[in-house]
Amino acid sequence: MAKQTPLQILNEKYGSKKELAKQLSDVLEPLEDESKDELAERLTLVSNAKLLHLKALSDKVAAHGGREGLVQKVAAAENKTADKDYVQALTSKRTLGWLLDRVESQERRARKAAKAAKSA
């Protein structure tokens, strides 16, 4: 069987590009002067592969408890949960992608350290 194209995957799982864009507009954060409908309209102009990538990222963010869950995990891993200014900066200035990347990096480092400690 041939590999499916992003368009085929998108149509099979979500029905249409507009449907997936609508789902993502509910999850993603719009720009400051943008409504969710405008975000959904803007997302319909994005490639199918990019929409599927954004959907995968939004699922990962949801699995970690959203923005607040990611912020708490980053702050806890860096032992800065009591530093309110740091937590506020993470909440307001960092993107979901940055926070997710940071959490996944910290989890990989923790697994690697545990594996090294186990073999030592």
C-alpha cells in the first residue's frame, strides 16, 4: 500500500481542512488583535502537513495539562516554583511550542540520567 499524502490523512481523520482549522482555533492561542474565527480562517491557508503537525503538538500540550501544566513542569524541573516572576514570565512570554520543547528536553535528560545511574 502506498503512503498516504497529508491531504488524504487530513480528510480521513478530520473530514476537511476547515474542520481541522476550526478544532485548532479552539486550542491554539490567537494573536492579540485576532478572534478565533479569524485564526481559523488564517489556518485554512496553511499547508495540510503543517495543520497535521499543529494538531500533533496541540495533543501533546493537552496531555501535559495545557499551558499551566507545562509552566509548572518547567518551573519544577528548574527548581523555580517559588519564583513568581519566573513563573509569570513563562506564562506570559513563552509560546506553547517553546514550553513543550523545554518539558520534553527535561524529560529526556531525566531518563538519560536515570539510565546512567542505573548502569553505574
